[in-house]
Amino acid sequence: MTVRRDFKEPASCRPDQVIGREELFSAAREQLGRGGSVLLHGPAGIGKSTVLRALAADYGGAARTVLRCSPTESESHLPFLALADLLGLVLDEVSDRLPAAQLTALESALTGRGESTLQRDGLALRLAVLSALRALADTGPVLVVADDLQWLDPASAELLGFAARRLGDTPVRMLCAVRTDGQEYDRHLRASPPDTLAVRLGPLSRAQMSVLLDHRGFTGLPRSTVRDIHRTSGGNALFALELGRALAENPTPPRPGEPLPVPTSLRALVLNRLEMLSEEARRTLLVASAGARPTLALLHAAGRDNAEAETAQAAGLGLLATEPEGPAVRFAHPMISAALYAEAPAQERRAAHAALSTAASDPIERARHLALATTGTDAEVAARLAEAATQARDRGAPSVAAQLCLLAARHTPADGDPSPEALRLQAVEDAITAGELDLARDIAREVLARTTVPAERVRAWIAVIDTAGHAMNEVDAIFPQALADAGDDPQLLALVHYQLTWRALLVKGDFDEAREEAAYSAELAARAGDRYTELMALAFRAQIETLMGHPDAPATIRRALQEPQDPRVACHHNGAGYSRFRWLVMSDQLPEARAAVTALLREVRRHGWVESEVHFLRGIAETELHSGHCGRALDLARESLRLARDTGIGEVASAVLTSLAEAAGGEVDRALALAREAVEHAEEDGDQMYVSRALTALGHAQLVAGDTQAAVRSLRRVREVEQGLGITDPARGRWHGDLAEALVRSGEFAEAQDVIDVTREQALRLDRGSVLAVLDRAEALIRAARGEQDAAMAQLTSAQDRLGKLGYGLEEARAAFALAQLRTGAPGPTSYDEAARLFRRCRALPWLRQVEAAAEARPAEAAPTPAPAPDGLDGLDGLASMERQVAALVMEGATNREIAARLFISVKTVEATLTRVYRKLGIRSRVDIVRLAAGRRRT
């Protein structure tokens, strides 16, 4: 665990620091911008003050005057104190505009001079506050910022409420925050202006809390620790940061099964009511805090005979929120349970766990409590924990299994069987399965420091390599050490050479070497009788061959699917099942692919295999995206990205897919940001495979955004990278049609045709029907730009029909859009409606917006085909074909946008073409073209 110890609070609170509150912040900011007021409410520590300060900083610049107060509980009995904070410094500015009676009343309230009180001169004082705010607003907008409204002294609260209800259209906005703690906020809302927007701040999600902790300096926390912080804090930002600080100050992190260290500040905050409990009630609550799912029956079984009365007493003090119609015993906040447990002496905690070790009905819970009640090594306790870990694994709870294995290792004697290190290595594998890579890496390093047994050392090295993910260049020095430890043992060598397959692929980008390493690993594993590693190596070899377009790929997949199978391989994200899914997708068998990966996802979720879940979520999203179900694809891709970021597994791959889904059915700006992020991380990792994929997503997003030149640059790089890697199957990345289209829009027809010809040859060899149809769509654009209108329309019609039959809904819609653009201005009905219908069916919102824009820009009258050059330009042989067509349309009076639509090129390409025309003809403007042509006609 890495926790920065030089933690500092941020110097200022900018809107970009309102983590997890972006939507709420935007809504509140819009409300203030419309002239309304905002009331933030929620429990203590939830982040109200942070949002309030950010909003005040954001909107304060638009206000002529900002009035602030931040009352405290200790000062809430002092009358008019908040009013003095708000108006004390501006009284001189408005005093000459207040009637004498009002000014006297206000001065008396603010300074304490004179005998005027709210009771005695109530109306004058109320009107004075209202008049003062109006006077300030005469010179510009006023923003009243009040934090901790619950501590406002009653006199100031009454005066502000009176003024707020009567301000009307006066430009005075109120931005307030109030602690509710489950109480109604209506009382405070009634004291606010009528148009006030009430915004409730709820708990942060685990992913948001992880970002918050990173932002505040608590970086590198393992996923399991962040999960514990989130659970213990209940999503409360203040509690989470205090727990993070306690971890930073603690020299050793808590061991598995142990609670987080709760700082004294939080203990005092949540336990001040414990002193009112009886000693027996407090012990009952300690047993409840030690239990995973405490109930009254469990407390009775643990020897707490008066549990009903004692929990009722605690509920009366607000410590428990006992369910009125159920047996569950629930703490009012998870922090109360954590602080209560942390406050108890170690002996009392062990006693509570000892009682629960016999009272709990679940064998896993009984074993865990037995371990926490026992000190030192104990073979019987270790055996029960190892058995419980097996049960947890079978139930699909690998994270629990990892913790139980670590507890078992702690209680296992040095000469135990299995050994402590073997149990730790099992914990490593369980942690990797659960997606807790930081924990797995730390345990593996600990094993390497403890053991000299070759088999244990190799397994630990493999774990360290596994947890590096795609950043294998960071662990490159490990391979010689792992090979040295493996010696001549074929089983251990098979494990290392399987990892060398990944190294050859990800670090070196050498497909031939990767294929040879996979084959060698499978051979070694077969010699050693290690069917698991043999199947994994065969499956990986099949994936490599698929990417290479190698003819042996189907046969290798069949070998990997042969019996006997290993259940751990069947649903593994690098197993034969997933290899078969990839083959189905690339072979245009979308329904079969969707069924295959959906079954895989269902199975891994049952087992709790998080890493495979991330992969299979992406697989389903990819299939839905190809099928044109853009909304569904976007939801799945975002879910995959959230899970990937939460676990640190496959972040680049999930960002790539989410970028593609955003470009299809979400926000193009978001697609661009995700793609750029993916490119950056892939390049940092030295992962050429994902550099290629990330650039593909970036180029596609740039094409959708209309930045043709940038799309060409990105996709040209993809072509170079994949040629260097030896990837020949165009169904792997499906970028070829986008590159050809971008080149056409840029006027680079020769290069576009070359991309199409080379890719078509590969697609024909591998029978990639959807790729061939997309290439035909791109080639039709070349023909249209060259004036071959009829051929272009026929080719587009054919491509649209084939893509529809193959089930590629989005690509079908793109073909319909291209066809509509070619038909614009031709006799007969315009087909934009058909394209819009298809994009709407796909829920492809960015594309739908393009269709609407194209329909609006459609010229009222247009020739059926790109016009030939007028007579006046016949003799200008120096102009290229595209330049002559653009010049001819300028002669007709067409705008650049209309020319782009007619020739199916981008506006930027039109502008660039005109620049070349001007240069070649020695003229400066569009008018000169018309004059030159007119002059040539006269002669």
C-alpha cells in the first residue's frame, strides 16, 4: 500500500474538485445562472461545504456583492451574529438609502448600541434588512452565501426568511447549506426565496470515493482497502478522508479480517452517546459490531440474553436503526459500528468473536470468528479456515476466499501441510480472480521474501507478472529469475513460457514469436500432465492465429475445446470459450457470438471471477455495437469501464470500447477524451496492440466529429502499427473503412483506393463479408467524387443491403446516409428520412444529429450529378478533376457546405481545394473564379 504522508488540503476548491457531484453541481450552477437560489442539504460530512464553496467561487465572479456567513453551534445563541457577518461590512454602503427608523433598528441589531430589539422594533428591522439587500442589488447582483444554516441564530434566521420571501425579481441569490441528518429540510426551504432549488447530497459511490481519496493524496490504496473505507464510511466524504488519514499515519496496514483504524476524531464524533448506555448494552453492541449480519437471534445465541431491551435502549439513543418488522440489527451508520469495535479492548473483541464462532449459522462466518478469537498458530483452526476458503470459492466469493486463506496461513504451523506459503499463494490466485491486484502483488512479494521452494517461487513470480496486466515492460526483468527458478521442470517451464507468450505479443509486438511460445508452453504442459496450462496455451495460440489471419486458427480452437476440459479454463477470459467468441464475431456470426459471450458472463458472475467479467462485459458491448444496438452497447461499455477502473483491470481496453460506444450512441466529446486517454496509457505501457486499438477509437471519434484531417493522421498510424505487428485480419480492428472514407473526404483518392484494394484482398481470403461491404461503401464515395454517380449509388445500395442482412445495423445506417447525400438534389424523394429512421432505430444520436444537419443544409435546387466544368474553364488544364468540380460549383453559387454535400467531401477539403485553385489560377477569391470563367466565355 502506498499512502502519501505529505498530505495537504487543496489551496482552493474549484468546480473540477467537486468529485462525484458533477451533475448536482451543474444543476445548481444553472439555477444560480437563471437568477434562482439553491439550498444544499444532507448529513454531516457529506460534502455540502465543499460544493457550496465551489459554487460560490464559480458564480461569485458574476455577482457585484457577495455576503457570507458561516455560523457555529457554540455561537448560535448570540442574536443577530449571522446578520452582522452578512451586513456588517456593507452597512456604510447602504446607510444613506435606508429610512432613519430602519437604519436605527439595523445599526442597533448589528452593533448592540441602543435598546432596539427584534421584538420591540420588529417591523422596522425586518424592512431594514429587505431594504439593505435591495439597495445592494441596485448596483449589481448580490449573492448571499450561508453555510451550516442549522446553526443560524433564530433572530438572523427570521430576518433572512422575511427578506427572502419578499425579494421578488430583485437580483439577490441565496446559496445555503444545511445539515439535515435525516430530518426534513422543508423548514429551511420555507425561509428561502420561492424559486429555491433544493439539492440533496447523498453518499459517494465506491468509484467516486476512490477518485476522492486519490485526489486528496491517499494514492495507491488497494481495491480491498477502498472497499473497506467505502463500507465503513457509508459513502461519507469526511469520514472516508479521516479513515484515509488514519491509514497514512498507521505504520502497518490492518491484516485481513481486522477493521480499519478509526481516528480519535471520528470516535468522538460518533460515540459521544455511548456513555449513556449500560455496560451490558455496550457489550451487546460490540457483539453486533463484530458480526457480519447481526440479528436478535444471533445475539441470543451468542449469550446476550437481554438483546431486545439492550438494542431498544441503543435505538432510543440513535445508535441503532432496528428494523421495525424484522429481526435485523442495523447500526444508524456503519461508522458507529467501526468506532465501537475499534474502541473496545482486544480481549473483549476476541471474546465477542469467540461467542460468534459458535453462534453463527454460516460455516464461513464461524471459521472467520474462530480465527479472530485465536492467537498464535493452531493447525485445527487453520484447517477450518482452509475449508471455509474452499466453500467461499465455490460460492463465487474469491475475495472472501483470499482473506480466509491469509488467515489460515497466519494460523498454520511452519511444518503444516499445506504450508503457510502454499496458502498465501492460493490467496494470491483468489485475489487476482476477485480483481484485487494490489493485494495479490503484495502477497506474492511476501512469498518471494519467505520461500526458497522453486515451485512456490515460480508461482509467486507468475502472480507478479499477472498483476502487471498490459504493462509487462515494467516486469521484464522478472522473466530470467522465473526461468532460473523453474530449472528443467516442464510444468514450471510451461507456466513461464505461457507468460513469455504475452511478453512477445504485448511488449515486442511479434506475433510469430508469440505463436511459437504458446505452442511450446502447450507442449511442456502436456508433457507434465498439466491440462489447465495446456488448454490455456492452446486457447491463447488460437487467439493469436485469429489476429494473424492464420489458416490454422479454427483447428487450434477445436484442439483447445477437446476433452478433457478444465472448468477453470472453460469460462476464463483467455480460454477457448472466449477464443471461439472472438472467431464468431470476426466471422460475422453476431447472434451466435452474443449467445456465447452472454453464457460466459453469466457463469463468471456466478463464480465471482471479476477479471473475466470485465472482459465479457466488453464482449457483449462489442457485439451489441456491431448489431446497431448503440444504447445497450453504451450502457454495457460504461459498466465495463466503471468495473475496470474500480479494479484496475483492463482500463485501456474498456476505455477504447467505451469511446467507440460514445461515438456511436453517446457524446462525441466524451469519445474523443476516452480515446486520447487510452492512447496515452497504452503508449506508457509500451503495449503496441492497444496503441493500435486506441488509435482506431480516436480516429473513428475524430471522423464522427468532422475532423477529417485528424482522423487520417490517427488511422494512418494504426495502419503502420498493424503492418509492423503482422495483423492481417481486417475484422480485428475494422478501421479500414473509416480510413478510406477520411481519405476520400480529404481528397486523397489514390491512397483511399490503395487501402481498399489491399484490405479487400485480405477480407476475400478470410471471407469477411461485413468488411467487404464497408469497403464497398467507401469505394462508392471515391466513385461519387469522380463523377461516377450511377455506379456509386448502385454500389452503396448493394453495401447497405448486405450490411442489413448480416445484422450490422449501424453500418447499414451509415450506408443509407451516404446514399442520401449522393441523392441530394436528384429528381425524386430524398432518402434522408430512411437514414434518420435507421439511425434512430440504432439510437445512434451523434449520427442522427449529422443527418439532421445535412437535411437542413440541403440546397433547394441542385443538379443530379456533380456538374462538369463550365465552358469558361475548359482550357484550364492545370486544374485537377476535383479542383475543376469545386470551381464549377462555385460558378453555380454553391456555398462550401453545399459543395461538400454534393461531392461527399468535408468542408475543410473544399476550402483546401479552393486554396489550390486560387494559387494555380493566380486569383484571390471566389468572385475571381466567376469573373475569369465569364471572361473566357466571352472570348
